Amino acid sequence: MSRFFSLTRLRALLSKESIQMRRDRVTFAMMIGVPLVQLMLFGFAINTDPKELPAALVAPTQDRFTRAMVSALELTGYYRFIAPNATATQAEAMIARGDVAFVVTVPSDFGRRIERNDRAAILIEADATDPSVASGAISTLSTVAGRALQREAGDAAPQQDRGVEIIVHRRYNPEGITQYNIVPGLLGVILQLTMVMMTAMALTREAERGTMENLLSMPATPLEIMLGKVLPYLAVGAIQVVVVLAAAKLMFDVPFIGSLTVVLAGIFVFVLALVILGYLISTVSRTQMQAMQLTFFFFLPSLMLSGFMFPFRGMPQWAQHLGEIFPLTHFLRLIRSVMLKGAEAQTVADSFVALGLFVVLLSVAALFRFRRTLD
Amino acid sequence: MTTNAITVRELTKRFGDKTVVNGIDLSVRRGEIMGFLGPNGSGKTTTIRMMCGLLEPDFGTGTVLGHDIRRERSAIKRKVGYMTQHFSFYDDLTIAENLHFVAGLYAMRPKRQIVKDTLEDLGLASRKDQLAGSLSGGWKQRLALAACIMHKPELLMLDEPTAGVDPKARREFWDDIHELANNGLTVLVSTHYMDEAERCHRIAYLSFGNLVAIGTTKDVVRDAGLTTMIIEGADVPSAARALAGEEGVDQVAYFGATLHVVGSDARALKRSVTRIAAETDCTAVPAKTSLEDVFIQLMNTSRDNTP
Ligand SMILES: Nc1ncnc2c1ncn2[C@@H]1O[C@H](COP(=O)(O)OP(=O)(O)O)[C@@H](O)[C@H]1O
Ligand SMILES: [Mg+2]
């Protein structure tokens, strides 16, 4: 039997850990349930193409062109005019309160301009606090409006190139995030939260319950103890991945263009980095509470700076540099490129290298930090 | 092969600026049962942890079963059975699963047979699927002892193994310990109980991190050089009040209706006791000094010496 590594000892540690995991029903259910719930909550809020959104109409002269526009908009199914004859002030208050998602303003000279074949414009203000909600409604606008007016005006219709100018103001959140970005990103976020936290708590629990003293007094080496903790959680991570990927496909129909193998390889390296990070956290914290706090201390900035919440390229330079220190940043780049853009393995090699580097550095740090004694 | 199972020199441990173990010299012979005594917080657990490789000494050297306590921790871990002060097996594993885990870590073969035999020796075979967390104190202690002798160690270190265990179970436990020692095992056992101290071959007494006495119980009592007198009579309480703080009187303690008076200066003690006994209509007779008297004396004097 080797002094540094023995399969027999590792097997003993693994079987003990998996028994404990199975017996802790609540935690185990959480590890499978949390991804599903999160995915449903995030996924539905983002991915549904909401219809019949309340809208207000500000149109001082209700001429036939205006009426044609309004009925065309209603026909798309996206708009429901709950205030068909509002003043500008009323409409402003309604959108601020959230009573309506859109304010459509048709200027008083709209009809006259169209008849004179002048440039005509309508303004659509969208409440873009949740940008994905408004995006479907807005994207159909130009075609709908154009066609409606053509029909109504007949020969007097404006020429193709002049058209009706539709001015869209996305309010409260000028950049729009596209929806497909979110679900693959969510996989990264879910894995990050559960993997890091569960692993971080697992070793700290031994210290807190006093079982660490016993474990250390028996002949298990740091490497065996680390693998004994990390491998079972890797297996749980695999289950989570299957659940989330299947749900992404079945429930949200997220496109999957790239190679599954490359995606899975990326996920594997990412999860490995996460569990080792969790293990590292557990070697520096004395209580489960500390482990939890450290996890969140790491989790929140990575959520902000990884490009999950805000577009990475839109952040200031220093924030982008800071963002590079989170495995999530590299994972998001990798999975978005492969899943959504069909990138090949070579294209995302940089992300693989970065994630691999995390695995190596974190392992070394964890083995170094691990206390063989109770000091 | 050395004849000592444990030899440590000037063993020292500090936590922050507090010296918890202060330059201890200690030898334990092979096959010996060494009792480790001292009040709470005197450094017993810390010393044991350093000797089985769980804490790094700040100063001092030592060998356990011929292995250096700083450099050969893994060899020590394989040959030593350590029973922690607080139950430290897994509450959420069954008795059998805990034993399987230990057997696996020591790579014992044939594993199943060894675990099965252990369960039967313990009388736990019928309850092997019960969660360890649901066992009573006495059974937890038996499980812990069984788990730490399963790999046939040469040295056992037991940290307050009988705390919270009823007298009958304690008696059985000590019978087991002697049985093991008769078969050549060395045992270092920490305890609070006086009767347990008397069951050890030798005892070492720690106070505020200092080793203040070592030897057989007889040696320790003799080396303390104390004189004890018993006061009896109608008005023992008055005698007790009068004795407090008198010259030569170090301890006054009630034992039933009598008073034990202990002091290190025999002549001064006798003078004071005889005088006060006469004043209060009591009688005073010389008596044997007990181990407890010695321990209390050691505790008081070593506190006086600690800054
Ligand atoms: N890890 C630690 N950090 C700081 N102080 C400690 C630590 N372990 C023990 N101590 C202190 O060291 C002293 C001796 O403790 P211990 O060895 O457990 O004594 P005993 O076992 O004789 O009761 C106590 O005052 C205790 O508070
Ligand atoms: Mg103790």
C-alpha cells in the first residue's frame, strides 16, 4: 500500500461520503431541485414571448391612419390598448407606475404628413426594465406599421425608401440583452452556486462536528481526503448538467448548434475547477457559516463581472480585467460560443486553457492549505 | 527497539501568547497503563494531540513507538489508536458503516470478517444498522474504543474515555483496558476520576501546562510530603472556621461529619490543629493522605507559581 495514495482508502472515503450525501435528503433534493426551479423561474420570465401587453395610446387627432396603425398593432397580438386616448402626462405616469409596458405616441400631424408624402414618425416607448419582455413586441413593429399604412393610404402610400419612421425608446435599460444568452449562462451560474457551496460545506462540516480530528488521526492522506470529498460532488454536478441541458432543450427550445462533446468537455473542466474552489474555501474556513459567507463573497462579484448579468464588452476596462479571474467568465464565453454560435474546439481553446489553469492552481493551493494537523 | 512507547522532551505548545503545554518531559514504558491527570484546561488533550501527530509542537522533541513526532506522523497514525475526548465518529452513519469506514482506511483484510467480529465482540451485532448518533453515551464509548483498536495498534491514547459513563460501564471499560495491556498494548489514558487514577500503573499530573508529579500513586502521595489530620467532635463547623488561614493549614475539607486538614509543614499543622481542636472540644487524630488531597494541593501550589 502506497504511503501517499491508496485506492482502498479512497474507496472507503468515497463510500462514506456518498452514504452521508444520500442520508441528507434535504440537501440532496436541493441539489437537484434548485437547478430546476431556478431554470424555470429564470427561463420562463426570459424566454416566453409575452403577448397582450398593456399599452397606452397618445394620439391627439384620431384620424383613419392613426386608427389603422392601432388596429394593426393590436392584430400582432403583442399590444392591448388599455388607455386608447391618453394625454402625454397620463401616459408618462402609467408607464412609470408599470400599468402599461408601452406608450405609443402618434403626432397630430401624422395623417397630414402621410397624405403629403412627407416623412412621418411615431414614437414607441417601451418599459425595458426587463428587456426581453419588450423585444418581441418591438421587433415586429416596422413591418406591421409599414404594411398597415400601405393598405390604408393606397396610392398615396409613402414610397418604400421613405417609409414611416418608427422611433423606439427602450427606457430604463438602454442595452438589451438577448434571451438566448441567458439559459446557457444560467447553467454556469447554477453549477457555480451549488458546487462551490456544497463542497465548501462538506469539509467544514467535518471540522465543525469534530470528526476531522478522528479522520486526521487515521492514515488518510490530504490527496485522498480531497478526492474523497470532490468526486461525489462531481457526480452530483453531472446530474445537474443533464437536468439543465434537457430542460433547456425541452422547455425552452434553446438552440444547440455546436458540438455536444466540446460542451461537455468544457462543463467538466469548469465543474472540476468549482469543486476544487469549494474545497479550497473549506480549508480556510472554520465553520460552515464562514464557508457559506466566503462562497457568496465570491459568487456575487462573479455574477456581476462575468458577463452573465451585463454584457462583458460593455464593462469598463478594469472591470473586464477583474472579470477574467472568475472561472464563470471563461465558461460563459465557451458555452455561448459553442452552443449558440457552433464554435469549434480550437476557437474556444483559450477558455479551455484558462479553466484548466484554474484547476491546477486551485488544486495546488488547496493541497497546500490543507491542514494535516489541527493547528 | 526502545523500551519506551513514548518519550517526549520539553514538549511545548502555545496558542497565541498563552502557553498551554509548558516543557513537558514524559516517558511511558511499553505495556504500561499511564494515567494522565489534571484539571480542565491543564493541557492534557493538547499534549495527547501533539504525541499522536495532530498538533505541531512549538518546541521540544519526542518519539512515539520509535517514530519522530514531527517527521513520521503517518507511521505513528498507523500504529496508534486514538480515542478523542468527544465522540468523533459519524452520527449519520450506522454502527456497521462507521466500522467499515475505519476498516477501509486502515486497509484491513478480510474487511467484512473483521467488522463482523468486532460487532460481535461489542455485542452490537443486533444493532449494527442503528445510526451512531442515536446511541447512548456508554455505547458510543464502546463503539469508539472498538473502532480504535480494530487495526491492532501498539499504543492506545484515550482522552477522557469515561466522561459521562455510568459506574458499571466504567468498571467494565477498565477491565477491558487491563486485558489489552496484559496482551502488550501500551495505554495512555486521561481522566478526572481518582478511582481511575488508582487503576493505572503510573500517573502523570498536569497543572496549567506543567507536569507537576509523576510516578505510581504511592510515589506521588509520598513525594508530596503532606500531613493529614482528621477532626471529629460535636462542633466541627466552628473548628473548620477557626482553622481557615491558620499557620500550616493548607486544606480543610468536610468528609461526612469529620474534617480533613492537610498541610505540607507537619509541625506547624499539628500545632494549629491540636490547639483548635482543644478550643472547640474536638479530637484530632493523624490520618493517611489521599491522592485527592495531593491533587488539590498540587493544583493550588502550581497556580501560585503561575504568573
Ligand atoms: N485550538 C486551540 N486554540 C486556542 N486555545 C486552545 C486550543 N485548544 C486548546 N486550547 C486551550 O488550551 C488549554 C488546554 O486545553 P486542553 O489541552 O484541552 O486541556 P484539557 O484536555 O486538560 O482539559 C485550554 O485553556 C484551552 O482553552
Ligand atoms: Mg481535554
